[in-house]
Amino acid sequence: MKLWKTGFGVLVLCGLVTQGACVPTGPQDTENPAAPVSALDDPSHPGLESCTNAQVESELQLAVDFKDSCHEMVICGGLSMAFVSTLVSVLFNSASGNDTEADGFRYVGEGRYAAGSQMELTLTLGKDTSFGKAGDVIDFDVFQLGNYFTKATVTAKASVDTSGETTTTVNATYEGAQNGAELLGLEGGASGELHLDLNEIANALSEHVLIETRILMRDSREASTVSYQLYAPPTKLGVYFSNGPMDMQLVDVAAQSTTGQVMTVTNWAMEYKTVSGGGTLDGKIDFEVRGGSFDYAAHFVYPHRKEPDVTLNCL
């Protein structure tokens, strides 16, 4: 397989990929700038006046540790976004001589991509193809160009006009189209040519690819152990470039502390959303902590922000 670069165009392209600009324009809304209001951070811990004692800080540590662990949802959502961005850019990265693999992930077979032992993505078909029906696993590594074309010559060009608008295109000739080519909207099997820009590639992949996410978090700290399992059902790839949410469904959670306390989640409704410059959370988590010198409930509200507002009350 030959990969050719086109002079100045690819020099621009390489810079754009490196800077993360070689992806479709994402949502322009921003994270809520308001500072969180947290009864955990307030030294008076409002809401617990009727049940607290001198050991209040140690009794609240489990809730503090759980709040810190919940930040992993932002990190995992960001990893998913980076995964999608790299997938959209596979042809461009190949033409520019850059690595085509998704940083932090490895393909483990049967459509699954693992990030360590804490996160796994599974790719399935969003619509029928010659090699599978909608919902079937995409059983090949989508980051390997050989799974798209055989004996291909790929070139890429990028240009920036006087207004700063970037146009990025890829051209290829090939002797055979593999299954991956169908994910780009091409017919499998035949030889041919393609001429696509970045948005056309993103739109085609969004129609053909769904991403299913599983997160397994275990956080052992000095005074507590927090573990939870989250699941995001199959979601269209294009959601990551829009305001659409990544649903973070709770499968299981367990948390306990050295004080003998045990946490029970009573309500969970969380979503990750991509915003300009990163990601954020929307939703609510309610839980109870029992078994210490006093029992209490905590309520986390994420108002389009990485950190929650927190209220507490006695049980």
C-alpha cells in the first residue's frame, strides 16, 4: 500500500491533526462557569445541624471521595471523544504519515477496544451492510487502513482561506474495497477512486457506526473504597460532534469507609456532553450514607459542569 503526501497541503494537514483541528466542528456551547456550591466544602456543612458531632469531617469523607471518583466520567467521556476524532481522521493520518491508532486504546477483537482495565468501547453497525446487519459487531480493527482498501494510493490536502476557514480533503485510488470502505458509504469489493472531505467522512461514519461504552471504576483511598460500573448504550458516532448526550447509566455501585459506613445510591441520572474546549456533566446523583456516628443523605446536581452543587441532610 502506497501513501503519498502532497507538499504544502499535507504540511498544513499534519499541523491540523496534531492540534486536534482535523475533526468536524463540535458544539459551540460552553461549560457552566458558575462556581459549585457544595455543603461538603462549606465548613459549617449546612443541612446537618441536627445530627453532626465533632467527627463530622471523617464521617463526610466517603461522600467527598465518591464526588472525586465521579470525575472519571468526564475523563472517560473525553477518551471517547478522542477515539471518535481519531477514527474520523484515519485516512488523513495515513496520508500524512501519522499513527492511525486511537491513543490509549488497543483492539482486543470482536469489535472491542480497551483502555486499560477500566474502559471498553464496542463498535456495532448503525445500518445494514454487505457484511452485517444493523446492530452486528464491526468485527475488524477500524484503525487499520488495510481493512478499508487494498493497494491504495492516498493523498490528503488541507487549506486555510483568508477568513481562517479550513478545508480538508482526501483522495484515493485503490484496487479493492474492503468492509471498512462501506463504513465510508462506498461499495465493497470493487476498485475505484474516492474524493471526500472531512465532514463527508464524519457523516458517513455517523450513519454506519454505533459506539457502546462500559466503564469499570475502582478507587481505593486512605479512608474509603469506591467502585462502580457504568454503561452507555449504542450511540451514533455523530453525537460526539453535536450537543447530543452520552448517557451514563449506572449498572452497579459499592462504597464503604474505614468508619464502617456504607453508601447506597437512591437516584442516578447522568449524562456526559461535549462542549467547546472539553466535556461536562449534566444530571443528578442522590445517595445515603449509613453506619457511622450519624446517617445522612447527599444530593449532587451537575448543572452542565464538571463539578456538582452538593446539599446534605440528616436521616
